[in-house]
Amino acid sequence: MGTNKEVFMDTRVFTDIVKDIGGAASACVLSNEPLSKADFLDDSDVGKELHFLLKEAYKMTEIHRKETSESLPRALLKLRDSMVTVDDALSKSLVVESSGGSKR
């Protein structure tokens, strides 16, 4: 097994996991129905503040959903591609000598 400085990755499995993250996150949509029925909160100062906070919470969940379903998968796939590029460059830089003295 490798040390903590080594990374082993099956890129197909990694890609499938990233796609699953994006798909699951994009499916998590908070219904606006409760928010559309919260105008009654505006009848008092405390209710107005609660209504404002509720609207902000809805905005934050939408931002979180977009970041999780779009930005996170894009970043993870970029990480995967970078690791593959580094691995390819390293493997091409190796010189292997066979027992017959020839190099590859």
C-alpha cells in the first residue's frame, strides 16, 4: 500500500462519483410554496424580520445548490484532469532498464 504522499485513483469511478454529486445536488430544490405563503409575517416588526430572514435562507439554499451541482463538480473534474496530466508526464519521464541492459 502507498504512503500518505501517494494517490491512486480510478478516473472512471471518480468521474461517476462527481457526476452523481452534481446530479443529486441539482435535484435538491427547495419549494417556494412556503415562502409564497409567508406574507402574513409582515404584520409585525418581528414578523417582518423573520420574513426577511426566511427570504435570505431561500436565497442561500439556491446559491448552495448551484455551487454544489455546478461549481464543485467542475472543480473536481479539473482536479482529476490535472492529476492525470501529472501522472502522464511522470510516467513518460521514467527510464526503465531491463535486465538485458536496454532502456525504455
